Amino acid sequence: MPRCTFDADEVSVPGDLADDWRCPRTAVEGGDHCAFHDPDALSNGDAAGELLESLSATPEADLFAIDLGERRFARERKRFVGARLSALDLSDELIERGDTHPLDLRGARIGALDCHDARIEADFDLGGSRIGTVDATDCVVDGDCSLRESALGPATHPDARVDPDADGLWIGAVDAAERPTDGGPPVGDAASTPVRFDDARVGGRLVLTDAVVNGDVEATECVVDGRFEFKRGAVEGRLYCPGLTLRGERHHANTSELTLRLTEVRSHVVLEHLRSRGALLLNDLHVGGDLRLDAVDLDDSLWLGAVDDESTTLGPAIVAGNLSVRNGRIGGDADLAEARTGTLPGPVVDGCLDLSGTTVAGALTCTPRLADTTFPVARLRRVTVGAGSLSQPTASGPVGYDLRNATLGDVRLGTNGGSTDRLHLVETTFDGFVFGRNRDAFEAADWRIHEVPETVDGDGTGYRGLATATVAADAMALADDLLAAAATFEGFRDALSAADPVDAVATLVGARVDFAAIAGEAESSRESALPEPFDDRESDRVGLVRGLAAVASDGGDAVSPAPTAVVALRDPDVRAALGRVDPDAYPAHDPGKAAARGELQSAIAPVIADVDAEVPDAETLVTTYVLARNGANRVGDTNAASRFFRNEMLQRRRVHRKEARARGPPRKRLAAASDYVSNALFDLSSGYGERPGRVLTFSGSVVFVFAGAFAVLLPEPPYGGVLGYGLLSLESFVALILGGGTEQSDLAVRLAATLEGFVGAFLIALFVFALTRSLER
């Protein structure tokens, strides 16, 4: 029987394949190729049956055109290198291991590969393949799964390659018409998802290195026992892997990690709720949308910064949208720093950098490059950091650090312009923080750590910067709403130029949806009334459509507070940015690739930001300085503790003044006024027990005042001269009773002397207390 003529010269695959390899299978009748290499032979969907028959074949079967040894037969029956199949449906199939050879489909050309609910008890090698779609939902691969150097998606050029040294990663023999751009599927069409590993289980490594994907990669709740590698790759859509688990079991137990080096993703990278026993290496990752790492649970480190040393050069992650690592746990270090030499920047973020609520057990090193001056603040609220450094980048604009409610261990402030102006330290817990390393910076601010100037050298890192960073995620979500609306509702951009744009847009959208159902209390009615893609976008938030519905259901009356979408539509800068959007440049369901996202976010955030909410009140500042004082005491820095105590008492005075002026029961106001006076006197007399020199000054004032009183009460000066009044006052101050060289029987004089003696005794004791504290420091 004739042998298939397909050989190694007709295919290029990664890994080992002998130069003289030739397919040993029997050619189809009247042809030169076997059923797997003849594109028309298995076009009727028999590919799976033929493949399974080959896998279960024995040496006695009439499967090959030549005789093969036992070992070679075992390998070749599972080798389908360069197969040409319109479809391969392995769904619900069980492929038993039998031996150690992989299921080898390297270099295959497959229209659709369906492996959902299949179990493959072998390594699955699809390296160098060209596949329209891969559906591996609920699939179990009990070994490595490799898509190395593959190209996935119907519009991917068969010769596309990735060049890490090129300005853009999409290069090679890609024609202009096929080169990925901001274009996408027609409005309303679902985007292609060439790779789907939802709820799949991979017993070894999942490898997409050098792969080109024209669409989305989805791996929701996927479990990988080894390493997930995606190096030098490119994804035209999203990399959507929420709930991904890297378990690090079996022979990859020490290398479990996610590696996305030198990879470009045109839309979002979503790795929320990821669990990993190994590190996440995201160096040289280019993200066209947002990079979301919220609620990750890592036993090891997170690498987003740059490395440039003698052995390794790695660039930083570059994110066109927001970079968020919120409410996660990082068991190792979190590297968001520039290279030590300063030659490469830290992570470059065009939107907002947000690490709020994350716990870093190791060191957090942070010198990010925040490209958009609208968001000059890195949000580190509620973070818990054991060690590390927070510094200013070497060759870019300054960065503010929002450390409100954070817990800081042995963290160095590094280069922050010699001041605390770019640090928002409100209700911050200091647990092992060494104030002495930055004493000059704290001294320059008189230890008033809560104060944030509205602008530092014109960089906008004040309270307005804090406010815009706070609403950055909401602003981006609203920007995506507006972009989705422009792509969904015909005439949306024209409505923006109306005299009342909010009314015009509401009329346009209201003609397509049921505002009454959307604004109603019934959740099921609202979900069914929301149009695509807003049914997913606004299921748990009030975005564009729900905001317009709220206004419309109120009969056109002003809703207080106005929905943020309405506030944004009223702003001319937002409308101008929307007017420049091409609604055909991105799919409505995924505006993550739209170049206008950043511009819209920058226009929306200042409009919806609440600057007043960022300014702490006096009660909050009391807590701030109590926490700072306790932190200083924990590390034995009594000098810092005393300075914080003084600022704490100053804030308590503000609280008392506010309560005394507020409306309320007279008794409460009177008590607050009394506390205010006591606080002020304590400050005036001794600097809250921290300044013994002030006690001496105050004591001298008391002696002088009582000398004047004695001058009024005694017409004849004691001791034969005017100075006798001062001497009498000094004697009374230190002796508690009227004595010395003069005898007075006047009741008023003796009462004044006794009162001065009482005050003097108190001030002497206060001086001893303040002096002792000063010496202890």
C-alpha cells in the first residue's frame, strides 16, 4: 500500500522532529497523503474516530504502510504532526495514557478543536499549530499542555511570529489587512474566543509561549498543576483567567508560577482571585486595557518592575489602563520598582495604580511611573507591608503615596524630595517603622504627617490627586459604558451635541430599553430589561443605562445626588472626548482595546471626584497621631512619640472647639469649652509636658502677673522699693505661704499669695515632669 508523502519539510514544529521524518501511515485511495494529511479526507467529522482508532491500535493492526518496531510504533500511533483537519471533536472522550508518549498534534491545521469534558491522560502537544478555536471547557489533561508557537483564531496569518525586540509584538509575515489593529468584530457580534480553558484541569504545564491569539484567551477557574507560561506571545483580545489556580503539584512542585514575559495583550489581563504556590512574573508585559490582580492569593512573590544587572535584563509591565492588586495576599515580595541602575523604569501605568487592601508579607519596593498627571497618586490604602521602600522614580514625574489606614513595618521612604509632602499618612499604623531613617523629612514638616499640600511643585499630588485616584476605577468603568454605548446605540455621538445632551441621550437610549423596569426594585426585571452588553456591565453597579433610567423615572426632576453618568455627560470635556471616538474601532462588549479609554477616564475622574471627602476631620487626625505615637513607642523612638503626642493634643483641641460651637445641650457644650481651655493652658504652660523651657517662661509670667497684683493691693512696696513686689511674688511662688522678710495681715494679699503658691507648686512639679521626659528622650 502506498505510504503518505507528508514529511518534515512540509511543517515547522517546536521540539524534536528528525529531518528525515516521514509520515508512516497509509495514503488514502487515489491520493498521496493519509487521512490526517489530506484536507478533504476527514471533512465529514470523522477525524476524532480515526484519531481514537489510531491511539488504540496494536502492532498487528493494518495502520501503517511500513513495518515499525514496537517502540517506534507506540510513538507514531500517537503522532499526528501536521494534521489537516476541518474539525476535531474529542468532547467527552477518555484518552488513556498507556505509555509515556504525548498526544502529538504539533504543526496541525485545525478549524475547531473541541475537548470539552474530555480526559486526556497524556501530555498534549499542540506546538506550532494553527487552530481556529480551542474549547477545552471542563477538560482534564493529565500532563503538560503545550500551545507553543501556535496561532489561534480565524484571522491569524499562518506565518505570524512574535519579535520581542520590535516596537510592537505583532510582526512577521502579517499582511496589513490581517495585522491586528484597533478594529474588531462588527458591532453586536460576539468576539471570537479561540482559546477556552474554563474549569479545565492541566496536570502539568500549560504553555502558550510564542503563541499568537486573534481573540480572547479564557481560563476561568482553570487548575494548572505546574507552570503557566506565556512568553513572547500576543493576544488580540483579553487574557481572562479569574480564579486560575497554580497548584504546583507533582514534578513541577518547585516551579509553580505564571510567566507572562514579553507578551502583548491588546485588551484586559484579568487574573482576579488567582491562587498560586509560586511567583508571578509579569515583566515586559504590555497590556492595552487594565491589569487586574485583585484578591490574588500568592505564596510567593509578584514581579511587575524592571531588572537590569549583569545577568538579567527585564523590562517593566506596561499598562495602558489601570493596574490594580486590591485585597490580595502576597506571601513573598512585591516588586514594582525600577532597575537599581535607574536605566529601566518601574511599572508604567497610564491609568491608576491601586494596591488597596493587599497584604505583602515580604518587601514592597515601589517606584512606579504614572504617565497620566490626572492620577499622580499610588493608592496603598489599607495595605499591610512588612518591609520595603517607597521612593520617587528617577526619570519621570513625582508620585504621591496614599497610605491611609495602611500598616507599615520596616518601610523606607527612600527618595521623596526630602519631605513627607507626597505621603498621605492618615490613620496609618506603624508596626516596626523606623522614624529615625527619615527624621529630617519629619522635622521639616514639624511632624505634621497628615498635611498634604494641594500641589507640590505643581505636580497635583494633593487632595485633588487623592480624590481622582479614589474614583479612577469608577471613572474607567463609566468610560467603558460610554464607549459601549457609542458602539451599541446608533446616533449616540450625535446626541451629545444637542442643547441638552443628557435629555437627548436619555431619549435615544429610552427608545431601545424599558427605563421603568430598569429603575424598578425587582432585580430580575432589571436584568432582563438591560440590553447587551450593559446587562453584564451594570448587574451590580449604577452605570450609564441605570443612571439614565433613574433620572427618567424621576420625571426629569433632579436626582440627588446625580448619577455619575449624568454628571459626566454634562461635562464638555467628556463630550468632546466621546466625539473623537470611532465606534467601529472596538467591539461593544469589550472596549478595553479602545485608545480613547484613557482620555475619557482622565476627563471623567476630576468631574466625579469628591475632594472634600479626602480631607480628614479632627477626630480622624486624633486617631492618626495616636497610632503614630504608639508606633514610635514600639520602636523606642521617644522623641518621635513626644512630637506625635503634641500634634495629637492639638487635634483634640480642634475637636473640643468644634463641639463647643456645635448645636447641642448646653452642658455638653460647656464641658467641651472647658476641655478646650484646659487643653490650651496645658499647651501654653508646658507644650503638653514636652517642652520644659515653656514651663519656665510661663512661670516667669505668673510671677510677673502676681507682682502686679501685689502692687495694686499694697500701697507701700515691701523691702523698701518697687522691686520688692517682684521679690514678694517670687517668694510666694516657691514657698506656697506668705513668708520671708515681710509680714502681711491683709486678707486679700494673703489670699493672692496662697493662690500664687498653689500655682507655683503645680508649675514646679510640671517642670520636673517635663524636664525628666526631655532627659529620657
